[in-house]
Amino acid sequence: MDDRYRGIYGTRDVILMNKKDIEKFGLDTSKAVTVFNNYDSVYREVTGLTIVPYDIPVSCVATYFPECKALIPLSETARKSNTPASKSIRVQIKNSASL
């Protein structure tokens, strides 16, 4: 449950985001968020994540696996290996207040 490398302790239900994106999208780090997407007309979501400001590129996010594997559509695969393309999946995020 502890990620000493990233300084996250006691939970894996987090989404790492650049501070500029958190501000740009008006997200509240004190409230749980839902991360969701829609591939192949299938709505997928993971609820109850906490936003962690992190030094990650703007417009990118990171989550733990398998906690957020529900967001990965089987239709999206890497060109050469044909493995699930979990590192290039588009997602949207909403504060719990907008649920």
C-alpha cells in the first residue's frame, strides 16, 4: 500500500496529475473524483480516486494497476505486442460534486 518512490502511503486509489491540469479543469484535491471514458460505445469508470498533484507532463495522468484496469478497453492494443494499450487511454475526470 506504500509507494515510497512517489511518496504515496496507505492507498492506491489515486490519480496523479500535473498541478496545472488540476487548476485548469477546476478539480478539487480534497474530494474524490471519478475517472471515466467511452470506447466502442462502452462507458467505463472508476470512482473514489483521490487526486495527487505530481510532477507529470501536462495533459497526462497516472493511476495504479490493477485498481484502474476497468478503464482499459480490450480493443485498444499496442501495435507490435498486441497487449492492452494501458499507457495511451484517453480519460475524463469529474469531481464528486458533479456525479
